[in-house]
Amino acid sequence: MHSLRRFLATRGRSAAGMGRRGRMAAGAMLGAGVMIVGLVTVAAPAAAAPPETVTLTMLDSTGAPLSGGTASYYSRGWHNVPGATDAQGHLAVELPADVSQRYLSIAMEHEGTRDQQSYPELTASNYTFRTALATVKLVDADGTALDAGTHVAYYARGWHPVGSGTTSGGQVTQEMFPGSYSFEMTYNNSRQQQNRQVVESPGSDVVFQTGALTVNYSGGVGYYYRGWHAFNKPTEQFLPGTRTFYPDNQTDCAVEIPIAAGDHLVKSIVKATLVDSNGQSLAGGEAQAYVGGWKPLGTTNDRGRACAVYDGSGNHISVGMVYNGTRTQIGPGQAEVYAFQTEAVTVELRDSANALIADGGQPSYYAGRWHNLGPTAGGSTTVQMLPGSYSFAMTYQGTREQKDDVGIADTGPTTVTFRTGPVHSDSAAAKSYYAGGWRPFTQDMELLPNRSVPFAFTDGTPQTSFDVIGNAATTHIH
């Protein structure tokens, strides 16, 4: 203590003649860790406490060590731990000395999956993280194990393969931390994804089951999944989902079949085609199929095709087609293509001299209702009609003739002819006739056959009705 006083006294006298700067510089070190500044004693900063090292352990579902796990810890933010678990499943972590155990959490990641433990959980588990075994299985519609399941994967911040990614003996396994995941499987060009599948310790099964589909169709059937594939008739197994199939591999005619796990579906594809008398595709044909009752088959598209799928083996199916109101039916038969063709029907109007009457004719036909064909052009008009028996009518100069039970055969074009005949007033006194309204009469004008047509005269003869013969024959009236 005396030595310290003498040291301070000496330093004080030296500094007195140096002014303020000298006094500020008068500080000196005395011993280790103590600085004397003027008459104030200041303790030097204490050396930082060494960090705490803990050892994490990662084990699989059987208790065997797992390598490759990465870790992070939370202390006022997440911090990555360098390195990964070694062959013994160990990973050393240096935690800062000031880390708060109250808020400490450590997370371990393995193959995309993650497990996080709080400090109480860490002490309870002795800093050990354990995975669970996820077993992904593939079975057919009858529950029999299936190989060739591919692209088997789970989603954990990205898709990861389950084991090798391919089933062997109907299954494939993956060590992963417990949690809820999405799994996917591909089999026979079909894919299914199962979401929110819970994996628990020590292990859980995720089962994918196919459905069996039998398709009856006379032609080939194709489907698309990352490329075109042919359906191997009669039966194939697919993972659940709605599949689109294309009869005859024609993409403009498709059928959709929902398939569920464990299904044993038997389906029949029916296809109807419609072309005109020249073999050109016709759109707008309304097709129906009789499968235990009449059911819609569809409307023919621009290529004249419509198709549908029905339950059952497809035996004894009848198909009806409606076009322009006309209808015909094919069957019963097997599940196949039902081909329909219209025929050209020309409706014409001729006079008593057998010449076409250029203008004024209004033809129509009855098929469920009357269909007007519009005015004749150059004396005729042509319409495409399905084979059958129909009524035709022609209106001209107010008179109307109807022909019933006109057969339209499937052997070629049909012509339906209406002929007028002259009407001659022997007295030359006829001035008008009634046909939907009073019309002026001209001598020897051509009219269609009609019964009881009223005529009026200028010579005082009372209004009188006459049957107009038509058909090139002359009708004589007063």
C-alpha cells in the first residue's frame, strides 16, 4: 500500500508541471487487470465465458444411428449448425454462453422432413431426434401387392423420393420425421396424390390401391398420360382418378371414366357417326342409346362423331339418330360404331307441262313437327334426311297439297314431286278464289290439287266450291 502511495505521489508531481494533458496521461497500469486513472480504480472487462457444446443424436425408427441430418438452433433468430450427423448419428453444436434456455429450440432435418424440440423436450430426449418409418404400399383392386409403382414421392418443402422411388414386393420405405405429408404414386400411366397423410412413430403405412377397368369396344381405345398409350383390352388397373379415353384414338371424341380404389368397373363405349349423302361429316345430329332405357349419347361434332360410355357389357345396345327432325335407329348390337348416313331428298314443283315452276313454291315435311324448307329456288329444294317414312307438303298460290307416308330409302336420293294443273272458267266469269284469303283469278292459272275451293264470279252466279284436280289435269269451273 505504501508503494502505491509513493507511485501516485511521484506521478502527481510529474504531471503538475504538464498541465491538463499531463494529468490525463498520468494513468498507469498497476498489476494485472487494474488501471489507475487519477484516483479512480476501473476493473478491466472480464474474459467472455466459453460457449457450451451439446451433442445431438439422430436415430432411425429402429434406434440405429442416422447420418446426414442437419441442425439449427433458435436464439433470438434461427442459426444453422455447421456439418451433419456422422455415422454414429452425432452432431456437436456450440451454443453461445448467453443463450437463454427458456427460449432455446433446436431443429433437425432429414431428407426434407423436420423435427423441432424445445429445451424441456431436448432435456427429456437427451438431445435425441428419432425418425419414423413410412411404408408406402401399392395393391391392386383385390388387395394384392403390385410392383412397378414408380415416382413414389413425398412432399416436404419440395418433392423427395420415397426410398428408391419404386415399389418392390408392393412397397417402398422411407425414414422421415413424424408429421403430415403429401404422397404421390405413378402406376400404369396413372398418378394419384394423397394429401395430409400422418406419419407417426415408430411407423405408418400409406396405401395406394388401384381400380380394375374392363372396356368393351369393337375398335382400339387410347388414352394420354405424358404421351399416348393404348388400352390393353379387356382389363387394366389404374390408380384412382378420372381418366379420359379416346375410341379409335380420335381426340375429337372422348369419354371420361371415374375410377376409385377397389373398383371393378365394366364399361361399354358406344360411338355414333353421321355423314351426308356424299359421305361428308354432319354436325348437329342428336344421338341416343338404348341401354335399359333411352339415354343421351351426344351431339355429333364437326367431324360427325358422338360417343359415350355406359355401364355393362354393351350387349343389345340400340342407337337412334335425329337429324333435321328425321330419325332412324340401328341395333340392337354390340358396343361398336353405329354409322348413320342421310339421303338427299329433293322436293320439286312442276306445272301441267312438267316444267319446273321457278318461284312461289313453299315446301315442308313432317318429322315430329312441320319443318319448312323455305321457298323453292328454280322450282326445287334439297334437304338431307335420315331414312324413314315422312309426310311432305307444298303450298302454291294459296293452295296446298300433302303427300303422306313417303318412304326415304337408304339406297340413294329421293325426289318428291308436286304438280299443278290449269283451272279453266268455262264462262270466263270467274274473278277470284279463296285459299287462306281471297285471291284474284286468271284464266287457266295453275293450282295444286285441293278439295272444295270457293270461286266467285262476275255474272251473278253464286259463290261455288270446286275440287281442283291438279296433277297436270285441267279443272273446269263455271
